[in-house]
Amino acid sequence: MNDELRELAETRYRQPEFLAALFELALEEQWFDLQHMVQHDMAKAILADYSLEKGLGYLNQEIYFNNWEEVIKVGWEAFCDHTGLSWDRVRQRLEQLQKRL
């Protein structure tokens, strides 16, 4: 991921309102919704906006597939920093969620 995309992802994921919504979902044990917001809603929005800014259309496939995982990682880092939860703890919760699905 280049610096420009990383900066966009950091800015978006660290919006106080977004982090507050994620924190609320975590408190309510709504890990499916939390995961969806981090890994789907916001990641796609970031990648779509970046694609458009670069003049490559909405959600360019190459940008999407080459950067999807790294953008999501930025989101989880922002969540962990905001909540004080370790990545290991978050990962465990996500694994528990997958076992239930």
C-alpha cells in the first residue's frame, strides 16, 4: 500500500464518530456488525474513493485486490488503539464469530 492510500485509510478509520460506533458495537458484543463495518463498509469506501481520486473509476479491481487486506489492517489497528484491546484479543473474538457462523 502506498503512503497516499495509507493516509486516506488512517484518516477515515480514525474518525471519532466511526470509532465511537465501533466501540459501541464491541460493548454490545455485536462482533459481526463490527467486523462488517471495518472489513467491508469502510474498506470498500476507502478503496472506492481512492480509485476515483486516481481517475480509475469506482472501485478499480486492481486497487481493490492489491490493497484490500492492508486497508483492513489499518482499520483494526485504529480500533485496537482506540479501545485498548490487543490484536490477539480482537482476533480471538473474530475467530469465535467465524465458528458460530
